[in-house]
Amino acid sequence: MKNQIGQVPGSIASRHFLCLFVFLLLQIGGFAQVNTGSDGHDGAFNPTTNTVIDMADHPDGIYQYTSVNIPTNVTVTFIPNANNSPVVWLVQSNCVISGTVDVSGQSANNADGSDGGPGGYRGGNGGSSATPGQGPGGGAYGNGVWGGNASFGSLGGQSNNEFHPQAAPGGIYGNMFLVPLLGGSGGGAGGAGGGGAILIAASQFIRIDGSIVASGGNAIETGGGAGSGGAIRLVTRTLQGLGQITCSGGTCVDWWGFIYNSAGSGRIRLDYMESLFGGTLAGTVTQGFQPIIIPAAGQGIQLAIATVGGVAVAANPSGVLVTPDVIIAGQQANPIPIVVRCSNLPLNTPITVTVRPANGSSASAVGLNNTGTQASSTATVSLNMPRGGGIIYATAATGN
């Protein structure tokens, strides 16, 4: 069975992921714990009223708490940082959520696409400058049809009726382990944002009697697509509680208030040594105990698009179509060479580069990372590039 192991969404406009590896160490014995690696420098997180966390002062999205306790009727939400990092809570002791932790994407109610939650992707623009939803599972855009729904863990719906025909949904992406941690994608053409991504690792136990929510945004009377659900990963010795863990896709609502379909669900990954959880799960769910919390810089498999048609891509590309990261001269003939940098990937692994244009069908091509070493290699992929703006990303797969 093939597992997706590397992914670099972006655009011409391009974007890539840099992740942090933290390894779990298990203490042997009857009272085994998970070592999250937290040094506790963010202290105890014990909000008593509704709290909005501005992630600007944590550019990597990683919070190192001694403990977390969110009481009943308290909701915690987030303002994404400039890197749009997923939320990562590393907790030295216990994490108790009796209230709500919400990283959902924003709903769309006008022609402009809406933002995703932290680590999630924005919906596409609407109107005369309509674009697909951002992210590897972003909904498509087409002339004369409503924007497509986004996908992530499952495929978004597509309406073909005469009142609101839709463009195609995006494709399923990610893997069952949520490594790397990716958020949900945006709906096309004035679409909603994808659900964000959150990872909570606690050394002793996580108890959920309230809710953790990473739902996609709804598309309300916009003609755009809904955002896909995001990602929730929990890592702990013991998982407890009777609450809700939700990564639902957003819904599409027409001008008469009729819900006619929804975007794809997000992904939930539960890594534990013991489960006493009796609550509800909404999303594409996998469970087990996988001992890597998240990848460390320079260690995990990483892909980054280096050049497109000889034009260098910035180290921190924006991935926004209205301010493209790469502009290719119109007279440049196809196929266009795309160089992908690979780290810690066996040589001669197939690398697939995909371009999703603002209009028309996606185009893909495959090349091998046959230059360099396993630690650092490159692949050159020649692709017949559609004209106009679009999103470009690279993926790799192994047979493990």
C-alpha cells in the first residue's frame, strides 16, 4: 500500500512546509508516560473566560505548557501567525478540555474567499477574478458553475442539478498518521476556508468532555464551495472523556437557505497507550500509537519546489495567486522544467508535480530524484504548463 510521504503545495504562487520532529520516549513500567519534550516555558494554560490566542508571538505555532485546563463554557480560538502554522500544544502533565478549542475555517458570505483556520487554506476568489480554493484539496473553478467543494480525508460533494451546478471538488490528500500536520483546503470561487490543524501531546492524559473542533467553513449564498474539515491529532498515555472531536466539512447553502451538499471531512488521528474515550468522532479517523509527534527540521522527508522554468522560488513563498511567487514569460515553450529539492528521500523515488490552473484541468508529470544523495537530492520534472495563474505542488510516495 502506498503512503504519501511528502507534499509541497504552493502556487506559481508556491508554498512549502517546514516541520519539526519531536520523538516520544516511553518510560517502561506500570506508570508509563509519554515524554512530549515540553520544557513548560509557556506555563500553565488555564483560561477562565473566552480567549483568542494571537499566534504572532509563536511563529512556529508550538506552545510548551506545564498543564492545560479549559473549563466548561470557555471557548479558545486563534488568530493565525504570518506563517499560518498549525497549532501545537506540548504539555508536560495533563490536558483537560471541558470547554471548546476551535480552529475551524471561516465561512464565506460574499464574493471574496474566506480564511482557513491556523494551518488551513483560504477559499478561492469569486466574481470576475475567480480562482480555485487554496490547498492541495482546494475546490475547482469553472465558467458558468458554482465553486467546487474542498476535500481532505474524504471527497467533497458535487452538485449537478440545474439550480446550482458545481465545479469539481479537490482531491483527497494527507496520510493516516497526520505527519506532517496539514490543515483543510478552501472551496473554489468565493469559497470558504478550510479547517485548521491542531496537535495536542500530553505526557499523562488528555481528557475531552467538551469539544475540539476543526471544521471547514460554510459557503453561504456566495456561489462558492465549502471548505474541507481540518486536522486534529492527540498524543498521550491515556485518552479520556465523553466529549466531541470534530473535523466536519463545511456545507453549501443557497439563496433560499437550502443545504445542498458539503465539503470533504478532515482527518483525526488518536495516538495513545490506553483509551477510555467514550465520546463522538466526526471525520476520517485512525487510531494507534505512532511515536513521532511531528517532524524536526532537517530530519524528516521534505520536498520544496526550487525553480519553475529557471525562475527561483523564494524560501518562504506566499502561495497567494494575486501576488504570484513565480512569473513565467508567455513566450517560454512547453514543457517547462521544474526543479524539486528533496531531503531524506531515497534516490530514484518518483516525484509528481501537479499544476492546478485557475481555469481548466490540472496537469501532472513525474520525474525521479536522481541527482545528489539520499540526504539531499533534486528531481527535474518537465511539465506542459497551462497558461494563467495556478497552484503548483509536489508529492512523493513509497511502497512502505
